[in-house]
Amino acid sequence: MDKKDLTHLATELREFIIASVSKTGGHLASNLGTVELTIALHFIFDTPLDKLVWDVGHQTYAHKILTGRRDQMETLRKYGGLAGFPAREESKYDCFGTAHSSTSISAALGMAVSAQLKKEEGRVVAIIGDGAMSAGMAFEALNNAGTMDANILVVLNDNDMSISENVGALNNYLARLLSGRFYSAARKAGEKVFKKIPPVIELAKRAEEHVKGMVMPGTLFEEFGFNYIGPIDGHDIDALCATLGNLKKLEGPQFLHVVTRKGKGYQPAEDDAILYHGVGQFDPPAGIKTQSSQNKTYTQVFGEWLCDTAQIDKRLIGITPAMREGSGLVEFSQRYPERYFDVGIAEQHAVTFAAGLATEDFKPVLAIYSTFLQRAYDQLIHDVCIQNLDVTFALDRSGLVGADGPTHHGAFDLAYLRCVPNLVVMVPSDARQCREMLSLAYHHLGPSVVRYPRGNAIGAEFTSTDSLVLGRSKIVREGDAGVAILVFGPLLHTATLVAEKLNATVVDMRFVKPLDVVMVESLEKKNRILVTIEDGVAIGGAGSAVCEALGSKTSRVLRIGLPDKFVTHGDTTLLFKECRLDERGILEQINEFIGIE
């Protein structure tokens, strides 16, 4: 395209994204904010020879549309359709799959070093958001990249409004000047002349940093070894193209700081970027209409419990790694701001921060997604569990989460948690039990986890009014078919429907650790077949714990859970059907197992 047509393209692209996402749902505000940046990157760089590595990936809709997937956008995040994040198997233009934060610089550096070793000409660009820069992994990568001479460009997409006033004609001009070859050549010539006189070259470097530091906040990145340029207006295509064009010609690690506005071009999203971050279907002219639902989600159950408990116990501290809304901490943050801590996208820090609080007799509650706790596994073991510290983990988004796909499914938590000493793991089967378990975990003197799924909480159909006892399960249906179904978590309702057709016994196991071994052994003696059901991976999960308890008698145990593969994205009803965790699939698996017997 002619450069003068790019602004019009941005308008069309933004309109298409709004229209498309309004029909499919997805990430909106973040994608609207990166339209001009995406266009400029594809205009200047020769993809896929040059590689664009996107961080998090929830700002890549424009990238997908410009790289041959416009006609597939109606399938976005649907079963069998486009992924909501970059995916290597989807397109040659998606050079690195992502969805978790702060991985782009590390991956891009690996690609840049590979290009060096293979003597290839292609350039590598990492595009990272300001939120993702709060994670330690990003700084680890910067620290490593700055010591190398690999040709890597890091683009910081900064949508923090507090620095927007720094962006304007002066900064755009300075960025073009400092990214140009004249300045770069003069800088290298000065280093060559003055390096024989150490005090002079040191003075020159300090002078340069001081002058640049007066107009740009880039001293930190310069200290890492990057040539820092910016900040520039991320919606000014001319400035973006000119600066990126200059940077493409420079050798070594480069850092470009651009400032964008989330929701750019769609006023409701500009006014409330949080509400329009992840959206369902909506009418663009009318915007999102909030609707109250009579059915509480598990996240809401947690949020209400947290506020109620905080009112009673002033030692309670609420912590989240940048997921206040998603984890249900909005009301808590408003009512108890002095006891609320959003530590940013820093899961490792969040866990050890909680451990530090626990050593001083506070009662930290860490609200975190199952898939994000994976990133802090060492801290969970080393800093919390070895020291047996009193930290409560509210583990949201367990099991299959739907449209966000394999990067966000909480598939592995039961397997990776139950092997850790000192840790209690609870799996509620409905809303009331979720609240009761949160209280039990909170008052338990030691580390404990309550893991619950995304979406509406099942009512209190199964939970009895008797008090929970640590490690104690409960029979919720007696049968005489010689089949006992042991259920861990929210699939209890589905399992009960299956049991009614088989006349089987159903047990709400409640605890993965400690496991109710007495109940397991009792059921083994009374039944010819035991069936375990969980919404996590079958390998190493709760069913494996039952088999371990029974020792050599495991041939009589059917373990039903998620298969040994990464489950795709799509509607959870379809995903449960694909994994044979719906009523029909569970019934078929049991009948097949009985037939083998």
C-alpha cells in the first residue's frame, strides 16, 4: 500500500474489529489500541521473514486480519475456529504461541540469536504491553539481551494515561532524530575517539544519559544495554513508520516506547477500558448493557466470602496478580483498600509476598487463576509449603474455561498440587460448599487451596448442612449395582445423573488432599468397580490418588478426567462432550469398562 493510505486502512480495520468482536465476543479495548502500531509494523517489516513476537496476545486481532484471516474472524474463539491468541499451527505469521504474559522478549531473543547463528538477515520484534513489563521474566530477558549484540527490537506498548502528556510533536521528532543513522554514527564515532581516554568517554556517556533523561523516561532501558527511543504517539502512523524504518537499519538491541490508548476509536471502550477488555456479544451503537443475573458465579461466591471474613478478621489480606475484576476482588478493594494488594503481573512475587505476610501473623488470601499459579510453582513449594505457612489460595478458573483455550484451561492443578507436602486441596461441588471450604481453608493453620471453576455456581443441591470435616467425604447417593462413583468437584451433578441410570453409589469426595482413604477402602470392599471423576487431567490427578491408596487393586478403578492432550478452545459444553466428560460420555466410559470386566 501507499503510505498515505495507511490512515484510512486504520479506520477501516478498527471498524471491522468492532463489528466482528461484537458478534463473537473477545478482547476489544486492547485490540483497538494497537491498530496503527500493527499496521506500521507490517508496513515496515517483511513478515514472516521478519518475525513479530506478540506478548500476551490479546492485542493481535489486527495482526490476524492483516495476515489472511479476515474471513475467519467470525469463528474467533469458537470450537474449530480461530484462537483468541497467536498460535503457530494457525498461521506462519504467528511465529510464537502465547497467552500468558511477559514471554515475548525471551522468545524474540532466542529467535534473534538463531538468526545470528544461521547468518540470516531477518529482524525480530517483541511487542510487549506496559502491564507485562511488571513481570520479572521480562526484566530477566532485558538483562540478558542487553549483554548481546543480537538484532532485537523491543516495542513497549504503553497505554498508561499518566504519561500521555509526554507524547507529542517534540517527542516524535526526538525519536526520529535519535533513531536515525546520523545520530547512531555520531555516537559510535564518539565512542571510538574517546574510548582511549576513559574519563572523557565516561563523561560523554553520562552527559548523553542526562540529556536524554530530561525528555525521555528511558534511562532504565539504556542501563540494560538497549538504545532507547521514545515515547512516541502510537496512533501516529507517520511517526511510527519513520521511527520503525530507522530502527530496522540499526544493529544491536533497540527499544521503542510507544504510547497508545486502549479502546481507541470506540468511545465506550475509551471511557471504560476495563469493562471492554473482554466482552461477550454486544450492539456497537448501544454498547454493553450490564445485566444482573440471579445465578451467582463461583467468583462472586468467593468475593462475598472475602468481604464477610475481612469484616470479622482484620488480619485478612487480599492479594491478586493483576486480576482484580476476574478474581472477584472489586468490592473488597473498595471496602478494604488498605488490605488489598494488586501486585501486577507477577505471580511468583505474589506467592512469596503472601508468604512474607504469613510470617508476621497476617492471614493472606491469594486469588489467582489455576493456569497462572503454574508460573509460581517453585514459590508455592519453596516459600510457602516447606515453611508450612498459613496462606489460603483461592484457585479460580479450574477445569475447562472455554473460549480462551489450552493456555487458560485449569487442567493441571490437581496433579501438580496434590504431590506437595503440607498442602490441603479442596474441591467444592456447589456454591454453598465453596463458601464453607473457603472458611475451612482460612482457619486451617497451614497452606490450603480451594479450587473452583469459571461460570455460574451450582446451587446447594448436594451440600448437607453438617459441618465440613477436613479430609472427610460424603455419600450423596446409595446404589446397589456394585458401582461406586467418586467425584472430585463440580461434576458431581453430572455424575449423579449417570448414577441414576446405573443405580450406582455416588460419593462427594470434597478433598483431594488429605484423601478420605477410609471411605475409599470401604467402597472398594462393597463394590466391584470404582469410578473416579474429575475436571482435571486424569494422569496424576485425584483418580491417581485413589489408585495409590488401593495399591495393587487398581485394575478395578476407572479414572475419568481430561485426556492426555491440550484441549482446544470453544464452548465448554462442546469441550466437555469432546473430552467425554458430559453425561453421555461418562456413561459410555463406565459401560465400556464394565464390559471389559
